[in-house]
Amino acid sequence: MIATGGRAFIPDIPGSEHAITSDETLELDECPKRVCVVGSGFIALEFAGVFAAFGAHVDLVYRQELPLRGFDEEVRAFSQSQLSEKVRLK
């Protein structure tokens, strides 16, 4: 799943035929065993948490040191500490 904020889109990169956006995520018939979420906005974090709660192995990939750019630093640090217990951060 790619969740970069703004409009949902899939970039033209190798392997993109296997990617879905947050829109298609809501239409899955079953939870995948493994998911890689790209992005660290609140929607990306929400889906990462949902997949993890359903038992999927989740990798969360983002560019910044902390998730939730633009949020309060304490909220960002707390979110990262909570996420690190449930998903693999990259």
C-alpha cells in the first residue's frame, strides 16, 4: 500500500503492479499476510495499525526521522514508539 498523502496514486516503478492505494485496501476480501506501507501520514499509520492488529507482518517505510510530519514533536515521538511495538519501521 502506498499512502503518501494528498491524492492516492501509484507511481510508475518496477513492481507497481502489486501495489494498491488506501482506496483499494478497503475492498480486500482478506487480510494479507505481509504488507509494506509507504508513507507516514495519519492514514498510512492507521492502515499499518489495522493490518498489524489483524495479524499481518507490516513494514512501514518513510523518509523522515519520525512519522506524522507537521504534527507536534511529542505526538510524533509517541506515535513512533507505539508503532515500533507493532510494525517494522524502515
